[in-house]
Amino acid sequence: MRIFSGIQPTGALHIGNYLGAIKQFLELQEKEECVFCIVDLHAMTIPYDPRTLPKNVLDAAVCYLASGIDPEKSILFVQSQVTEHTELAWILNTVTPVGDLLRMTQYKEKSRQFQKDLNAGLLNYPILMAADILLYQTEVVPVGQDQQQHVELARTIARAFNHRFGPTFVEPRVSLPKTGAKILSLTDPKKKMSKSVPPSCLYLFDEPEIIEKKIMAAVTDLGREIKFDPIKKPGIANLLTVYSQFSGLAIPKIEKKFRNKGYADFKKSLAQVIIEALEPLRKKRKELLSREVYVREILSQGAKKARSIAQSTMEEVRKKTGLV
Ligand code: TYM
């Protein structure tokens, strides 16, 4: 089965990216044919500095590798190094209704956030994402909940293309983790943890002191009971989810463990659990940061493999659409 997913190189990854997406990647790469991408072209849709983009791309590669993505098992590459992504995106533009793009939740949010800098790339973002997915004849796309709508649109676009030009693309389906599909903000547990709101984030490579500080300061709810109740106690429910994901303990077990204890005890223990779980990743990242040539070589080999799949899909697309 072919798997594809991508992450934007827009700064450090947070535990939402890890629990929502990367943890799924790690499981899938053991049994499926996985293609993972650093989507630098998507990162251009919001204001950015061209001088720091190359470093951010390299950092994203280091994050993938430090988290356990194995270049022997998975293809890891940079989107802009395989030009078929932009070519297919243009063609998919012509089968995508504008109305479908206008109703995307992420577009609505981002167009509010970047009112003064509302470029067409923000609107067309899901079409490039569909091109990423469809180029590799992807069957399953592991993502967090915020990307589900975009994957469903990619499926609709595949269907529209197949209907208009004949069977060409596999219709992809989304894969969400059972728990952790939407990790919430540490400062406002009604919203998701998001790279664009730095105080909301616990980063994957935060140092232990910072992890402890952020967890102790995380906004929780009234009362003192450690109970999983996402409606009445979204803050505690979110922290219980994180605890469970990093410790491997089921939520009822954790509730029991802290039955007669307060938030402070629970948070102290949670910080320790996260620090320990992420220690090997922090170590591996430090080692990789000093091996830039090695990381670049992985990306270059990855792009070669990705290109060969992408080119064969594009050849068929050109034939079907009359571009000879
Ligand atoms: P990005 O870079 O915003 O996020 C990377 C992955 O992390 C997941 N995620 C979360 N999961 C749980 N809780 C959260 N708070 C949280 N925040 C982020 C995202 O759902 C995502 O899986 N458009 C995509 C990148 C992309 C892509 C693709 C993904 C481009 N082309 C093709 C899949 C297939 C994005 O911006 O992800």
C-alpha cells in the first residue's frame, strides 16, 4: 500500500505534529511503502524569509530522521526538488471548483489571519496538496484532524479528474490516529496547538527545563479532579491524552493513578513522562545537526526515487489530457 504525507518547514515541530502525524508514519513505515515530504512550496503561502527557508528545510529533515523516519524504509524528500508537483497542481486547478476551495476551514482561518497579504497561493493550497498525494498514487494519507478536509478534497479532485479524463488516479483516504488527532493549545485548550501561535506549543526538542516549565504553566480547568472530560475539562483531557500517548498507559489507568492527587502532582509526572520519552529524539537530533552532508545526501537520494514515481504518473496525465 502506498502512503504519502507532508510537513511544512515552518519552524520547530511540536508534540501535535508528532502525536497527530509522525507517530502514524513510524508505524506505517514498518509495513507499507511510505513517501514523506518536506513541503517547502506550501510554506511560501504565508510571509516568510527566503534566507531562512533552506535552514528550515534542513531542520525539518533532521526532525523527521530524529523522530525515527528511516531512509532505508521510507522515501524522504523536498517537494520543490520534484517539479512534477507544480505541473500536476496546475492541471488539477482546471478540475477544481473555486467554491470547494473557498469553503476550506484552513483557508477561512488563514485569510482572516493574513488579510493584508491574501495571495492566491493560500486559496490554491489544497490543490498543490492534492497534487502531492495523487502523483504517488497514494492510497492512505496519515495526518492530524486539521488536514482531514484537505485530504477529502484531494479525493474529490481525483474523482473529478478520473471522470473527465478516464481512470488515472487512486482515490486516497485519510488516516487519523485513534487518539491525538487534535492536540490542544497549552495556553488556550479550546484551540489546537499550532506552529503559528508559539506560546500554544510544546516543541519536540524543547529542553527538559522548558518542558517542565510549560507543562506546569499549562492552562487547566476549574476543580482538582484528574478526569477525562473533553467538554467540561478540555485542558485536563488534553494533558491526559498527551500523558497516555507518551507513556503508553490507557487513560483510565492514569485517572486511577492520580485519583486523590491534585493538578500539580499530575503535571509534574506528565513533564517527566514527556522528558523521558523525548530524550532519545533530542540526542539523535543533536548528532544529526552535525552531519549536514549526510542529511543532504538522504534528501537527494529521496528526490531521485520520488521523481521516478512522479514522472511516470505525469507521463500518463499528459497523455490523458492531450498535452503531447
Ligand atoms: P503541517 O506542517 O501544518 O502539520 C504536519 C502534520 O501535523 C498535524 N498536526 C496536528 N496533529 C494533531 N494535533 C495538532 N495540534 C496538530 N497540528 C498539526 C497535521 O495534521 C499534519 O498531519 N498541509 C499540510 C502539509 C502537507 C500534506 C501534503 C500533508 C502538504 N502536502 C500531502 C499530507 C499530504 C500541513 O500544513 O501540515
